[in-house]
Amino acid sequence: MNLTTDVKRVAVVGTGVIGASWAAHFLAHGLDVNATDPSPGAEDRLRAAVAQHWPTLARFGLAEGASVDRLRFHDSLEDAVAVADFVQENGPERMDFKIDLFRRMDAAAPPETILASSSSGLAISGVQSGCAHPQRVVLGHPFNPPHLIPLVEVIGGEQTSPDTIARTMAFYAAIGKRPIHVKREVKGHIANRLQAALWREAFHLVNEGVASVADIDTAIAHGPGLRWAVMGPFMNLHLSGGAGGIEHLLAHLGGPIEDWWKDLGAPSMTDALKQQVVQGVDDALGTRHTADLQAARDTLLLNLIRAKAETGTLD
């Protein structure tokens, strides 16, 4: 089955924040969506979330045939996956839960259906361990919100087949995602590890009284974060090297960079530090509402993604 053309129906298992965003994205690309979630009131919350995301997706541009009417909610997990061409699971981050969930999906889904997990931290080798057909189980980790952020990290487990990796990458690419293949299982995958490294130093600087929460956010949002939104760390270093590129930069700054690494902090997440950061965020928010901040962020993200798409040389 060629997933770039043959996936017509996706099952979304677990319809919280991530699952609802995935569902909206799939619908916007003209797919049928079977959704399921055992939580009371899950269907109403899902439909409300999709309706909230839809105007933004419409501004992106909807695929032919895209419609919220192609969303079906199922009380039964087995019914939801029984006719799906692809499954995107978004359940709780508990290994015992996911092992059982994937065992059930594996038993109910058609033989060619790929079973993908959105897990942000669990190893897919463990998740697939209870399946009769583990070769079709893969990790497809999105970034929040999936209906806007293109990145998806694709990771195979010990028993995942190369064909499953290739088909999963092809499917995500066909629906506007930017999939990357993480070649080895590590905690937190790639992007979360990079984020965690920055968070660690940010918390350390607050803990040491070097800067306020607001000033650290300003330092990133109005400094290197602007460049990072355009291209990644290695390409930015290359440009910083001028005509000599990254080779010139590393020859001159490799030593100082290593000295900075040695001086980076390793804070403990104490109650006092947590409270300090919470208070710092509250102070920075002031009278602004989180929902308004989120809406402004999403608008900027939409404009940025459009601008990047129009400037192919930065791809």
C-alpha cells in the first residue's frame, strides 16, 4: 500500500490536546477520521477543539474535500481502528497502559495498518512488546500543536520493519509534515532533548539569581530564538563563521564554546525553584490572558510557516 495516496481514514486514539490537534490536521488534509477516547465528555471536547482549530487551518489552506463532517467518534477502540489505514495514538505516558493498548489495536486493525504512537518519552520497543505484529508499530512524535508545527520524529523499535519507517515518513510528508528519522532510541528523542538542555540552563540562571524569568524569555525570544525559527543550530553557526563558514567558527570559538559547556549548571527541581519560576511567569503575564497569548502565538506561527514555505532556499 502506498501511503502517500492510499491512506484515506486515520484512527485517532486518545483525543486530549494532542489527539484533538492531530484530528484537526488530518481532517484539514481531506482524510476521514475515526476518533475514540474513553473519558466522559470526550466527544464534545474533541468537536469543540476541532471547531476552534478550523479557522486557522482554513487560513493555511484546506485540501480538497476537507470537512469537519468527516469526523466520526467511536465508543469502542476496536471499532475505531478496524477500518483505519493509519492509527495515531495519543494515550497516557505509561508503559503498562500503552503495551496493553497497542496489543488491543494490533489485534483489531487490518494487517497493513501502521500503528503510530505520539509518545514524547517512552521507548517504542517497549510499547510494541505485547503485539503479535510488532513490525508495524512505530513512534510518530509530533510537536504541540500538531495542527501547526510541522516536525514529526519517526522512531522504530527493535522489531519495527524498515518498510514501516519508510511508509510512515512518506505518509507524514504527504500531509504537510516535516518528518525526521531518529535512528536510535534515546530518552526524549531529539527535539525534546535539545529543549531540555536549554531549560536546564534557564532554570539554573533563575536559581542562581543571574536573571529574572522575564529577562531569560526575552533573551531567547528576541535574540537567538529569532534565528532558530529560521534555521537550525549548525546552519546558524555556519553563517556566523562568515566566508569561512562553520570550519572557521569552530577553529576560533570551539575552545570558548567548550569552556561554556563546562560552566553550565545542573539545577535540582526543588519546590522553591518551581515556585520562583511560577511567580516569575505570573509576573510576566500581568493582566494578559493565556488564551490571548496562545492565539497571538498561533497567528505568528502561521505567518512564519508561510514565510518559510515561500523562501525555499532556507528549507
